[in-house]
Amino acid sequence: MKKKIFVLLFSLLFGLVGVVAQEASEGSVVSPRRQMIRTYEAFMNSGQYKQGVEQGVKAVQSYYKDNLYQEAFDLLRIMDQAIENTSSVPSEKAALHYQTCRERMLMYMKLHRGESALAQLNRMSSYAAASSDEAQKRDLLYNKTVYYYSFGQTEQGNASFKEMASQLMAKKEYDKVDAVYKALIASGRRSNSAGLVAQSYQSYMAWKDSVNALKTADEIGALKKRIAQQEATISEQDGTLTIRHMIIVALCILAVALAAVLIVGGVVLMRYILLTRRQKNAIHVANENNALKAKFIGNISAQLDPVLNKLKGNTEEVKALCDFSKHIQTMAELESNDEPLDMEGTMLPQYCEALMDEIKERVKKDVTLTVNAPKMVVSINRPYVSHIIYHLLCNAAEYTPEGGHITLDFKKRGAHTHQFIVSDTGVGIPEEKHEDIFKPFVEVHDLTKGDGLGLPICRLMAIRMDGELTIDPTYTKGARFILELHA
């Protein structure tokens, strides 16, 4: 009796130790797996579905490596439900479902359940087509090849592998084809499928021979291409050298032509310099002659004055001759005198109003006199400007009918340019006479009615001030004269 009790206690103790050992062993495996599941759940909850499914697949693989197939299938079912509940687009959902189907197919193959594995393979085909993922399509061909070889369907396996290999070969991805062959051989060894190992190894060796020939052909083709490129480069360099030679010849010809042009240009320049010197001498002589002429005319005018003053009476003819003599003398002085003029600051409104006041007694009945001058100071030569504006205003008063309008304007045209403008509503001046009125002695005048030297003298004064006196051709209501000066 004691012996039986001892045996029973020993058996219970041994069983308890075994359970504890098993639980310890189970705990060491479950802990990393639980970590994978927690990571899977965290990714799925945060919307990182691709990373979540990858972690879930790792947990599934951990299950069926330990022959816990029921737990693996349960987890895959939970993953499919989670994928359906995501907000991903249909193509992304199909790509995720493809991974769960692949794990089911691999488990069914390990369990030697061919029909169930084929059903999952067909679902994988649908998901791969819906996802439009080229990597998954190649993975599908690989799994089809493994399935067909594993279940003795050599012909279908060869067809699938050939299709997969041709795709990789077309892209010259020989290393990937090599890796597929090795993966097939390793898969056959893991599943103890002698047929898969033998078939894969035989095909692998045949492919090795063919790919070596292809690699050699590719290397020869690459070498030929490189030679062709080098020949093209040499030909291009020869063409470049030819072009350079032609450019050098053209530059030499151009240099000779330029030298000839320089020689001809030098000759022309010398002739131009000689001609310019002659012209300068001629201009100098002409200026001297003009100065002598102006002096001579001034002397004649000065000598005539005493004689004219001695003439009896103050007749209109004598007065006209005296004025004519003074005008000639003024023109002579303007043409011969080149001394700088004195400039003085002038307040415009008062200055212009004073000039306009001087002609009030000359204007006809109901003629309106207007002055438009801003409140500013301008630097001018007052004697010359006053003479010009007074003469223009007198002419305007003479030719403006009753009820007309005479205006004196001042315009600022730039930082150093300004204008005095005299406008009237008189009879105007014909366009064909716009230039002649500034030229002396163009017409023979009755001196008692004016000698025609007033405007020429005004223009000479404007030129002496580095200015210009012109008539506005666009003004059609009478006459408008513009005295433009530069400060």
C-alpha cells in the first residue's frame, strides 16, 4: 500500500513539474507574439493599415510555426474584418486582403489540403488584379509555381514559373530570377517535397546555362554599344576639328578683310581730317568776314546817325531812316558780340504784369489782356527778354482786332527749361512765311511802314541767350510766339 501511494505522489509531482515547464515554455513564446498583436492593433487604430497587416501576418506566422493553426486562422479572420472596416479605397483593401489569403494558402499547403489552398490561390488572383500592384502580381506567380510543384502539377508549375521568369528576364533582373529559384528549392526542402526540389533544381541549372549566355550577349552588346559611342565621339570630334579649321580660315579671311577696311578707313579718315581742316579754316575766315561785315555795317550806321540828326524837320521818313539805322547797328552788335550776358533773378508775376501794362495804350477797344505767370523767381537777362516780349506784345496789339484777346503765359518745361508764350487772336501769319519773318532783308520794305528787322533782332537776342524764338504752327486762332530759354 505504501509503495502504491509513493508511486502516485511521484506521478503527480512529475506531472506538476511538466505543466509548469510547459507553461514557462509557452509563456516565453507567447510574449513576443502578444507584442506583435498589440503592435498590429496600434497600427490599425491609428490608420496605418499596411504596417498593421504586416505585423498581424508576423503574428500569424508565429502561430502556425508552433502548429497553432486554429489561432492563426482566427487571427486572419479578425484581420479580414478589420480591413473591411477601414476607410481605405478598394484597391488598397484588395492589397491587404491579398496578404491574409496568402497566409491561409501557405497553411493549407502545410496541412496538405490542396483544394482549400487552391481556393485561396484563386482569391489571391482576384485581389492582385484589383490592387493593380505589380509586386503582388509577381508574388502571385511565385505562389502559383510553389503550389503546382508542391501538388505534383509540374506542367502548370513550369508555365507559371516561365511567365514569372520571363517578366524578370525582360527587365534583365537576373538576380531576382536566381533568388526565386533558390526560394523554390528552399520551399521544397521545408515542405519535404522531393518533386519540387528536383524540378526546381533541374530548371535552375538549365536557367543558369541560358542566363550565362544572355549575360555574355548583353556584355557583348554593351561593349559594341560602347565602341559605337566611342566611334561616334571620334567622328564628332573629327567634325568639330573640321569646323574649327574652317572657323580659323574664316577668321583669317576676316582679319585680312578687316585690315583692308582699316587701311581704306585710314585713307578716308585722313582725307576727312584734311577736309575738316579746310572747312574749319573756311568757317574761321567766314566768321572773320562776318565780324568785319558786322563792324563795317555798324560803322556805317554810326556815321549815318549825325547826318540824319542834322536833317531838318521831324518827318516820318527821317524817323524811319533813324530807326532803320539803329536796327542795323543793333544787329551788327548782336552778331559780333560774344561776351557772356548778365543774369538776374526776377519775380515773374510783377515782371509780366509790368510788360503787359506797357501796351495797354496800344490795344484796340475791348481787347482783353491776360497774364498767366506762377509766383516764382527765374534767372533771366532782363534787357533782352524785355525787348523780345515787348516787341511781340506790340505786334499782337497792332494786329488783334476789337474784342480780341492777348495772353502772356509762362510755362515750366523742365528742371532747366522755361518758356514765355505770347498769343493773340489777330489775323495770324501764313504758314509759308513762318521762317521768313525771322530772316532780315528777305523783302524790300517801305521804311515808313517798318523795316522788317524787329523779329530777326529778337531771334538773334534769343540765340545770344542760348534760347530759341519760334512761332507755333499748331495755333490757328491768330499768332502764338514761343521764347524758350535754358537756365
